[in-house]
Amino acid sequence: MTFDIPSEWVEFGDALIRFVDREVVALEKEHRTLLASERTVYTADGRYAPEVLALRRQVRMRSAELGFYTALSAEALGGGGLGPQAAVYIQERLNAHCGPERHLVQTVVLPSPFTNGLSPVLKHLDPSVFDTVQPELASGDKTMCFGLSEPDAGSDVFGMRTRATRDGDHWVLNGTKQWITNAPYADYAMIFAVTDEEKARAHKGGFTGFFLPTRTPGFSVPSVIPTMGHLGADIGIISLENVRVPDTHRLGPVDRGLSVALDGVNAGRLSMAASCLGLAEWALEQAVAYAKVRKTFGQPIGDHQAVQIMLAECAMDIYATKSMVRHCAWLVDNDLPATKEVSIIKASSTEMAGRVFDRVMQIHGGMGLTNELRLEAGYRFVRTMRIPDGTSEIQRRTIARRLLDGDTAF
């Protein structure tokens, strides 16, 4: 592998940052009163305020118009076709530049690569159906959610209780999905359900995916799930009551839904790892700048060895994670085995970012605890990232199993 960054990636990253600084920041300033507090960002029931949703849609569509929104999606789906290595470079740059808790930036300027935009899961959708929804998804006009997790089926997907029963040319879905990102706001949903009880019990398939408009009768999002002290969320609970879905809207073969759901999971975990890496870089930059100007006992705190050690440990963490993420992206880009490595970087990057934000808050002292600097927002965000898309413990189990099966190369 090479460590050279192609000029086209750099140019894309430069253009993306200019777009954020010129157009998104202008919107943030114009709507400062709305976006400054979660009391106005969210409504009383914890959902994004209509005005915020409108701004997010405006940014998505402008990003798509400029060629950013779909740049990381496959060319076969109508995207720009930038691969995993380009994707981690771009996600790292965006987050290192913008920092945390930007309601008009994260998952808006660039969508989640797995569950929104032109998701790789959509390649399993009937072409005639895909062609009808592709323009509105690619333009950012409409969004999706990905319904796999349930109250009793998170890491253990075989605990899934949502059922889909064949009824002529349709399927009837009943069940509950939980922890579903963008569920309260999505126009379309990718829902996975048990279609063969016997196969599912034997862990030999038995799950099928379906694509459906969220306006379908029987589909509802009764509540959102605020986390980590936030007043609202983009995470919700989905209720499915006799939801009828045409067989033409099936995602892939019957009973093969797990392979469909996992198709593209590498992209999602790589994106999360790169985002955490970028946020850690942003946090360290804040700490270095503060250590130069904040004085105690007549000298900058950066002159104190205790602070220097924390800065150095942040740099060590970031450098190690960056090396791992770039190598893992290279493996995936070249279609080389990377199951173990993807689990390593997902667990390592999320935990690393937590350590970095913790140290940076400590360096800032009391100021680090305030909302003003956004450090506490970043700290809360990276802490949550150890849970979704496979917990740190599940990643360790995958790593160990790969090692025991003979995958000991690095």
C-alpha cells in the first residue's frame, strides 16, 4: 500500500470544507437562535423541530447538487464511486475541521454510507423499484432508515421477533424495531423480518429484507429515544402492524436477509472509525491551543509535564488509530479479507476517541465541562459510538474467533 494521498481526494476534501465554511456556516449563523439550544432544536416530544428538518433537507440537497452527497456511493447506484480509502480520508477531514454537534453537518453534508443516501443495500432492490426512488434519494430530498435491531435483538440478531408472512403477491409485517437511526424522519425504511422460523432457530438464514415507504398503513414511529442527557434524538422505535409490502419491494432473496443487511457493513464501520478519528484530531487541536494560552503559576499550562503527558498520549492514540484505519480501508478497497481488521478499527477508534476527549476536557479544567466549547458534546457522542453497529465486546468476540480460526496475519 502507499501513503500518498491522491490529488483528487485532496481537491474533493478542500471543496467540501469550502462548502461547509461558506454555505453551511452561513445558515448556522442566520439561524443561530434556533440551533443554539436543544430546547429549540427539538420539539416537546423529542423530535427535530420542523424548521430544523427543513434546514437539514436544504443542506442535503445543496450538497447533492454540488456532487458531495453521493460521492461515496457506488457508481452502479448512481454515486461518485469513491472507494473506502477516499471515504475515510474525507470523513476524517470533515470531522477534524467541523468538530461535534453540528446539526447541519454530521450525516447531512455526507449521509451515513450504510443506512442512508444511496446505501449499498439498495443494490438488492428490484431495479424497476430502485429506479423510481433513486432520484429523490440521490438528491437528498428523501431519506431512509435501516430497521434491523429490536428490543431483544441487538447484537444477537437471531433474537429477532418481527415476522413477515407471505400473502399472495405481498408480505405482511408485524413487530417492533428499536434504536433505529433516522426512523422518526425517514421517507423510506429497510426492514428485516423472520420469514422462516425453522431456519432462523437453526441459525441458517430465515430472515428477509423489505423496502417500503414509511407512509405505508400500519407503519409508525411512536416515540424517539433520547440518549446521554439530550432533549431529543434522531433515533426511534418503529411499530409494524399488519404492514403490507409488495414482493417486488423485497431486498434480495427470501431467507437471505442477513447477508443483505451485512452487505456494506464494512463501509459503515470504516466511516464511524474515520469520524471518531477526525473528532479526536479536532479535540487535540483545541487542547494544544488552550495549553499555549492558559496560564497557571505564572506559566502556560503546556509547560507543565502533567499536561504535556496528556497531549502526548492523545497524539499516540490518534497516530496509532489513523494507521489502523488507513490500512483497513486499503484492505477493503482491494477486496482483501478484513473481517478481523474492521472489528479492530471499530472498537479501537471509538474507545480511542473517548480517551482523547476525556484528556482534553481534563486539560481544559472547568472550561472543559461547559457547553460552550463543545467538548462535552463530543465526549457524549464518542461514548455512544462504542454501542451501535456492534458493541466493543462483540467486536472483540469477532476478533478472537477469527484468530482461533487461523486468521493471525496482520
